[in-house]
Amino acid sequence: MRHPIDIVAMFAAIWLLAAMVLDAVTPKELTAIMIAIAIGPAIVITAVFYYLRCPRTDFAVIFAALWLISDIAIAFISPKELPHFLIAIGFVPALLIGIVLQWQRFQRRHERLPVPSAKRG
């Protein structure tokens, strides 16, 4: 069973790690505190859905959307323009999850198609 204190500790560690990593790759004017504030709501919402045992696919889509929103929030509060690779990183989870979902849909569609039988003459 997922204990709430374990979930809080896990997501607090992820929040701190993400803020520190983003602080290292963003311009000097954008501090870790500003980044932590920008990504905090996304971490809290993700933790709540994790606690509620949201289905894996739904959780992945929610995570990708929140990651993109956090990336936009960081770009909005940044005093200087962010490097282009940071903007692109915001789209990576959504792109990967979209690819996986399309691949699964493609696989399911081919599993349902009937196999044509060979006619013998």
C-alpha cells in the first residue's frame, strides 16, 4: 500500500532534484527558488494523482501536460530568454507519450484484423 508520508517524501525529493537540475541549466538570473515555485503545483497535482492510483496511461498524459505547463511557467517568469533546448525539453514527454499511445493503437488495430486465408485451387 502507498503510504501518504512515503509519497510526500518521494515527490518532495523529485521536486528538489528537478529544481536544482533546472537551476543548473537555466540562465543565472532564474534562481532555484523561482523554479521551485513554478514547478511546485505540477508536483503536488502529480503526487495527488499518484496517491489516487490513477491508471498508468492517464497518469502519463497528466504528467506530460503538467511538465509542459511548468515549462511555460518557467519561461514566463524568467527575466532572460531561455535557451531553445529548454523550450524543446518541455515537449519531449508529451511527444514520447504520444508516440507510445499511437504505437499501442497501431498494434491493437493489427491484432483485430482477420488474417486472409489462402485459397487453394
